[in-house]
Amino acid sequence: MEKFNIEFIKTERALSPTGIGVADFTINPYRGCFFNCIYCYVKFNKFARKHKLPYGSYVQIKENIIDILKKQLPLNTGKTVLIGATTDPYQPVEKKYKLTQQILILLKKYDYSPFILTKSDLILRDIEILKEMKNPKICITLNSKFIIDNFERNTPPIEKRIEVIETLNKNNIYTYAHIGPYFPYITDYKNFFDLLKNKTKRINFESLNFKMITNHKEFLKKINKYSANCEKKYIEIMSKKEVYNNYWNALEKEILEYNIAYNYKISIFFRAFNEYYKNDKNGGGVDEKMGEINKSRDTS
């Protein structure tokens, strides 16, 4: 395992207002993320760019965040809070420092509704707290084993994530799957339809954002492990607008048609060529737009 740094910092603000539709506020208990997904957009935010160490090699513990929240939360009771827009709130450091758990307890006290983004099965530790909260909403990000092994290798395996979705929903905690980023020619939507059967009622799909790839040579090298002609296909889809549009448009149509037999609630977020974000065309509503979540900033 590569060298990993734990740092302690003070934060001036814990509860940050947000203009995105999914929540009134955001909370990020940590800065940095041990999961270190290669495609992660957070490495471009101001804190990551200013840090002396590479993103993914450190986590900063906001050691005063609970004290700050105790002052902020009583001023805005009954709101919705997005937890984990710029860090996974259940990454391994949470086992020891329990900031996310302490945050949930405080949110429950002041009648806040949590909307949590995570890849981790550690969230099951807090199931009893979530069951007592108002309208909790959980988004579990999934991907194929190949993507996990090559692009998010520090994250829990897909089997554990699916177990989380099933367990939370069985406990009446609204939980859905977010398949993202969707890797062209690699991610298989049909596999997820079967894996998630009777475990969730909702699946979101989000396209891979090629602008988040900083080292194209290393990226293509990893992609080529999947098949001998995969690199060539990726060069085409990354560089040719027509190829790009044809692929995503056809895939969107396939997903919706395939879903007729399953009847999941589907939202699809496929970006336009050479753009960061594209509006959801399939009725997910602004409160479910993962593409919009990616725009949120960690101002704490």
C-alpha cells in the first residue's frame, strides 16, 4: 500500500450553503480521500490544487467540525444536507475518527434530512441512526470489477456495495444505485440490472467525464488491459464528436428499452461532447442530478 498521510486542520465553517438542487447545505467531514479514484473531479478543487501532496495520498481531519456544527445547526433546523460531495464520508479514517457518525447524530437532533454519497459499506454501522432520521436518502456508487480494480482500487468491492443497497432499503432507508462513471465499451448496464433486482427501485447512470483524466497515457494503458482494441476505441470516442454522440445516444436508448422488462426508475446523465455537464433528459428531476452534485464546492 502506498504511503498515506493523516493531517489535522481547523475549519471556519462546517455547514456550507449550496445552490444545487439536492440540498440546502453541504457538509464534508474530511478533505482528501483515501479511495483516490483516478477519475475524481475533486482533485481540481482549490484545496487539492494547493496541497503539497498528490490528491489521494492524504486525508485532512477537520478536528473542530463538530464544535462548529453545534453552533451552526440550530440556526437552520429542518433543512436537507448533502454529505460527501467532495470526500467519501465513510472512507477508512471514519472508523477511527467517527466524524460522519457524530454529524448524523447532530443532524438528527435538529431535524435535518441527510443525503449521503458513498462507496463504502461502513455506512451500515450507522443504520440505527439513519432509521431515526427524517427522510434519509443514500446514493451508493457502483462500478464493474475491472473499473474498481484499475481506477478505484482502494474502494470496497461491488458485492459489499450491493449488500449496502439491499440492507438499507430493507430497513426503509431510501437507497439507490449510481452507476458511474460509465466507462464506454467496458461498463455493462445489463449486469447491473440483474445484480440490483429486488434490491432497489432506482438506478442512475452517469457518463465518464474525459476532462477529469489528467494522465491520458496512463489512463489508456489501464483501459487496454480490458481488451486489445479498447485503447483505439477510447482515442476515437475522446477525439471525435460524431463517435462520442453516437455511442452515448445509442446507449441511452438501449438502457431505456432494456428497462421495460425491469421497471426501475431511471435517470441518465450523459454529458455533451467536450462539456462538463449535461441536463438530465429522463425525468430524474433536479433533486437527483448527480451531474449537478459535481458542481458543488467545498467552502468549509
